[in-house]
Amino acid sequence: MLSGRVAVISEIRAQDENIGLRNYEINFLKLMEKISNGTIVSINKTGTKVVLKPGVVTNNESQDLAFDCGLERSIVWYLEAVLPLALFGKSMLRLKLTGTTNCNLD
């Protein structure tokens, strides 16, 4: 996100029984789109390839952001990536996350 370079991630769990991205990973990419301006995320049909064209991390200064993290991963899983990015945003980040705070995976 910060480098401005296009990232291509392919063959995501291609050999796994349940191939592709998980729902919580797709949610995370949606959150990245929300806190930035101009970010484009493309996911192929099987979810095994992602192309991320980063925009500018703005923290979406014009509004308070609300985001539902779901129940598959805890809110902390999302915050671990969002907080460092928010430091480089063009304005203060006002984000309300909803979801679980207790997950055995985290």
C-alpha cells in the first residue's frame, strides 16, 4: 500500500481442498479499499489470484468509517495491519470495527 506498487498474489491455496481466499481475507481487502482513495482490488473467480493496485492512504477523512469484521477472525487481526497504515494517512482515522474480540486463531 505504501510503496504504490501493484501487487499480484497468485496460486492462493491452489493445492488446498478449499482453494482461494477465505472470507475474512476478502473482508480485509475491502477494508483496505475503504481507508484509501483509488485502491483497486481484483480477485479472480476462484479466489486464487489477487491484484492490488494501491491508491493513497487517506484514512477517508470525510467521514467516520464503520466496518464489520465478521466472526471468523478477531478485530485485532484487522488492527494489526490497519494501525501501521493509518500512521501514514493524510488525516486522522476514525474507524469503528464490529465483530468478535475472542477468536482461537488469533
